Amino acid sequence: MSSTLDGKVVLITGASSGIGEATALALSAEGARIAAGARRADRLEALVHKAPGAALALDLDVTDQESVRAAVAKTVEHFGALDILVNNAGLMLAGPIAGADLTEWTRMVGTNLLGSMYMIHAALPHLLESKGAVVQVSSTSGRIASAGNGAYAATKFGITAFAEALRQEVTAQGVRVVLVEPGFVATELTDHITDPAMRAAARDMAAAMRTLRPEDIAGAVVYAVTQPEHVAVNEILIRPTDQT
Ligand code: NDP
């Protein structure tokens, strides 16, 4: 079966687990050639072996501008083009603002916001050439901030602002920008929370609902990037039915 993604080159950040891994596999199943970036090399190697199509593992730390530039260059060198960037790498170190560990804020801003901006900066010349697409994995926290996730929400609101400015700058040149905003997805994301109360709250929340699965988000990404060229799916908000 032919697909609009046949032979397209997709670079996915944060592909070593959760949403990124599921999205890489789903895009690969649709015929895309995937460049999968993250820091855990063993997980990426396993993904490359599991992917049904051509796949490349990229040693990538999105907080490091040199690493970002090298990952984009390696992708283009290996596959000859770059059609789609899925900016997915992120972390959520939830906790109250008062007394917060500022290194956690720095890590979140550096990874979720600046990291995705660096990726766009490095990838954009290639995406303009291919009339490609950028998929920004934001969050419901990019629409509604709540107590205990101020810094995380700030990064996701920032992603939305940057994506909209980017959209206005490049849409006339045929580059599409997609914002995907998941609610609660069962992944490793909450394992990194250091605040015991927030971690317990996340665990309780997961236990109290039918959470989304990473594959649900992967399906939304596949939908967005397989539309005809004149159709720009700019925003997808996707929550578990049980999430208020
Ligand atoms: P995971 O923890 O499973 O995945 C996070 C990914 O980001 C990992 O692959 C990790 O890889 C990567 N990553 C973290 N830091 C860096 C870095 N400095 N450089 C490169 N890669 C990095 O969680 P999810 O799959 O849930 O998260 C993916 C995205 O989805 C995040 O942006 C998150 O904010 C967003 N999201 C998640 C929701 C959820 O409920 N799970 C809800 C809404 C949005 P490695 O450690 O190997 O580098």
C-alpha cells in the first residue's frame, strides 16, 4: 500500500521512549525513513531494529546546540533530505513555585522550549527546501496552567507561541506547523518528578482513569502529516475521555 509518507525523512527527538518511540514506529510503518534522536543509545538501537523501515539512531542532546546541529546534519547526510521534524523531547519536573529547585526549571526550559527552538533553527533550511512540516509536541499544559506545573506549563505555552510565529513565517513557503497537545499519556514522563507529593498525585491520577497510550498520540501525528499539501492541521488537542 502506498502512503503519502513513502520515503519521507522524519527526524524525531525523544524517540527512546513513550510518545516519541511510538511515533517513530507509526511513521516508519507508514513508509517514512526515520532518524530517531535521544540520549539513551541502547533504547534507540532497539527501536532501529524494531522499525519496519529504514531507521537511523542519533545521539542527541537537544539542550546542546552542537549536538542538535550534528543530528540534523547526520540525518541529511544519511538520507539526503529532511521532510518532517517531530519535536517531542521533553521532561516534566512538576512541583510548586515556592522553594522550587531552580536547576529543574533550567532543565525544563532548556529541553522543552530552547531544545525545540534549536531543533527548528537547525532543521528549517532543509524543511524549506522540502516544503516539509514541523510537529511540536506540546501539552494540555500549553493551554491551561495549573498549580504545581507552572514551570512546565511555561515551557509548553512558549512552544505554542514559537510555533505560531513560525507558522506565520513559513506557511507561504509550503512548510506546515502542527501543534499536538496531549493530556495524560502513560509513559515514563512522571517517573522523573522529584517532589514526592506531585509524584504521588501523578500516580493517583493515572490509576483513576483510562489514560492515553503513546500510540494514541502517534496516530494523531500520522493523521496530521498525511493530509494533502493544501491542508494544514495546525492544532490537535487530545485528552483521555476520563480526564476532566
Ligand atoms: P518519556 O519520558 O517517555 O519521553 C521523553 C523523551 O525525551 C525520552 O525519549 C528522552 O530520551 C527524551 N529527552 C529528554 N531529555 C532530552 C534531551 N536533553 N535531549 C534529547 N532527548 C531528551 O515521556 P513522554 O513520551 O510522555 O514525553 C514526550 C513528550 O510528550 C514531552 O515533550 C512531554 O512533555 C509531552 N507530553 C507528555 C504527556 C504525558 O502525559 N506523558 C502529556 C503531554 C505532553 P533520553 O532520556 O534517552 O534522552
